[in-house]
Amino acid sequence: MSMDLHTTSKKTNRPLVLAALVISMFMAAIEGTIVATAMPNIVSDLGGFSVYSWVFSAFLLMQAVTTLIFGKLSDLFGRKPVFLIGVSIFLIGSILCGLANTMTLLVIFRVIQGIGAGAVQPIVTTIVGDMYTIEERSKIQGYLASVWGISSVVGPLFGGFIVRFSDWAWIFWMNIPLGIIGMLGVILFFHEDVNKEKKSIDYLGSSLFFVTVSSLIVVLVQGGAAWSWNSLQVLILIAVFIIGAILFLLQEKKAEAPMMPLYLWKNKLIAVANLATLTSGMIIIGLSSFLPTYVQGVMGYSAIVAGFTLCTMSIGWPIAATLAGHLVLKIGFRLTAIFGGTALLIGGLLFVFLDPNKGPIYVGIGSFIVGIGMGLTSTTFIVSIQNSVDWKTRGAATSLNMFMRIIGSALGAAILGGLLNQQMNKTLAVSGENITINNTDVLLDETSRNQLPENTLHLLQGSLTEALHTVYIGLFLIALISFVITLFFPKKESQG
């Protein structure tokens, strides 16, 4: 096995390294769910509901454009240095986020946090792929995903409690001890041999990729909201995206060590897994971004209740991820992936029928089923991909799959956020009242909400309900596409 070529005279302490990696994953996982639960409070404190989606998108954008670059660097220079640099950047971003006093600054600091996050998840998953054999991998990746899920159960609850009893800045600052423990574990107990040959870095490819993906995400977030779809800014950025994509593909074909090895896409298993990962990423962000807003803004419950409805997804995820580890060995990757796709479809359908009278239990059940789907698919995809490549491409292949999840999340946040804004603006404009989308801030703060005139409250809640219903129809269609993609998963798996 290729793993043996990369063990050193100093023995890696697998249990202690795994513990350090789990803590680092905990930090990355908790970041997503904690911020979602605390966003209503952050918005009511800092204002700026119109840039709500940028708090998610800025983080995801930088994570997306750096994940592949870090993955490739880890194939060239080893996992350890890249992991340590990534966690350090993430911690600097976390400290600054807690100090932000305007929404704009928060978005800028989330960019820094996102750059660091681009290294954490793919490198953690790659190190696990390196340390364990093919037989062990399914179980350990399932375990890693389940710890990821269990940690993110704590996220919404922590988020709810922190904003209730303390300052929301602590949702960012609590990352600091976790990051330091994770780094120390990897520094002390993880040892790897990396060939000392001259490394070739694809600087041009990385730069083109950065510009191309950034322009696409900015268009998706701003288009239809801050800028009209036929505005000059949108058209210029679309042109940059198209030209950048063509130049990037040409560069990757001729680069000595391409940042994204294009031949990976010729492998049907990797192509199908990555496409399904893209769409499931859209589902995850759709729920975690807008579910707390529905439970608080429309149903009128507290941040803690909103946290509970979101955390059921994080309970379903680890249960299914652990189950997937066993299922892939018994019934194969394809059937496990299809079961996951089916769960996503059922969960998506439940949200189409969501209305304010259904209550938080119904919302929690829908979240739980989506979590089951995510656990079954994500573990199946990552293990099948890692089993079909060698050490030299494992970092790139793993980070490519992570990239598809992130780009899916960024696309989802942008498209579904755009849908929400558009629908709300339309409903409020029809009402003839002098109310704008920025007045939605008031719905997310209990005291301000109680002071609103009855008809204004009714109008705002009505428009938010209608807009979120449109978002959930979009979510169901994405779940349907995910299910169809899993049907194309190849029957025979190649072992690598």
C-alpha cells in the first residue's frame, strides 16, 4: 500500500493524531451551525439584513477558492505544514470576527476565517485517508463524520445559549483553545515523509481559479439583489468567469503539476460523487441559513428552539455516517448512496409542506431526515474516492470533493438567498406599505417584534413566510436532482 512509503522512522501515534484532527473538525463544524443560530442576534445588533447572506457567502467563497489550492499543496509539501498554516489563519480570522463592530467588517473577517477553513477539512480527511488502510477507512471516515455531526449538535445549542446569556463574539472566540489543541496534537504526534524533490507549483492555475470562482460567487450573491441581472457589473463578472474558466482549463492541461488534475473527472465514480456532493451542499446551506430565520421570524420561537430544530440534522448525520461505514462493506457504495439520495428527497418534501402551524417538532423531523441523507451520501462518496486514488493524488481528490460541497453551499446560499430577497421585495412592494426588506431585522428581535403594530407584524411575517416557502420548493427540486444523480453511481468500485 502507498501508505507504507510515507511512514517515517518516527512512529505516528494514530489515536492521538485522530483526537487532534477530531477537535479541529469540531472547530470547523461548529463554525457553520453556531453562526447560523446567532445570525438573527448579530443582525439585530449590527443591522444590515440585506448583507445577511454575505456572512455565509464570504466564508464559503474563500473556503471554496483555497480548498483545492491547500489540497494540492499538501500533495507537494506534506499534510502537516499545510494543516498548521490553515488552522493559524482560521484562528486569526476568528479573533477578528469577534471584534467586528459593523456588518461590513464581520464579512471581511469571515473572508480571513474562510481562507483558513479551506485547509482544515480537506487536510483532516486526507490525513485520515493516509493513516488508515482501505478496510479501516470506511469505519474511521464514518467515525470522523459522526464526530463532525455530534460536534455540530452542540453548535446550535451553544449558539443559542451564548447569544442568550453572553456576547455573540464568543461564538468566534471559543475556536481559539480548540485550534491550539488541534495544532499541538498534529505537531507532536503526526510524522510523515515527503519526497525532497523539487516541487512545481501551479501558480497561474491557482490564480485563474481564484478569479474565476470569485467572480461567479459574487454574481450569484449580488445578482437580483443589490444589482439587476442585466447590470454592467453582473455582465462584466460573467464575462470574467467564462474567460477565466477557459484559460484555467487550458492551463491545467499543460501544467506540470496541475492544481486540479483534470483526469480525475474522467473517473465516473469521482464525477458522479462530486456532482451529488455539489447539490447536497446546496441543501445543507439552504437549511442551516434559513431555518433559524423561519423558526424565529415566522413561528416566533427563541434562538434556543431554532437551534434545536437545526441540531436534529446534526443528530441524523452522524448516525447515518456511522451506518454508512458498515453498509458500504456489506451492500456496496452504489446502494448506500441511493439510500442517502432517497432520504434527502423525503426530507426536502417535508419542507415543501411546512407552515407556521406545524410547529418546531415537524421542522426537527424534516431536518433529521435530511441529516440521514447527508450522512449516508457524504461518507460513501469520500471513502469511494479515497479508495480509487493513490497517495500523490489523494489530497487533490479529497479536496476536490470538499470543494464541490463548498461551491454547492456557496451556490445554494446565493441562489436561495436571491430567491428570498426577490420574493420578499415583490410581496412588500405589492402591499403598498412603506416597508422594506431591511425592516425584517425587527422580526428577529423579540422585544422589537412585540412593539410592532399588528398589521405591520402580520405583513412582515406573511411576506417572510411566503418567501421562505419559495426557498423550500427550490430546496426540494435540488434534493430531487441529488437523488437522480446517485442513480448513476457506478456498480463496480475500483480499489486504490
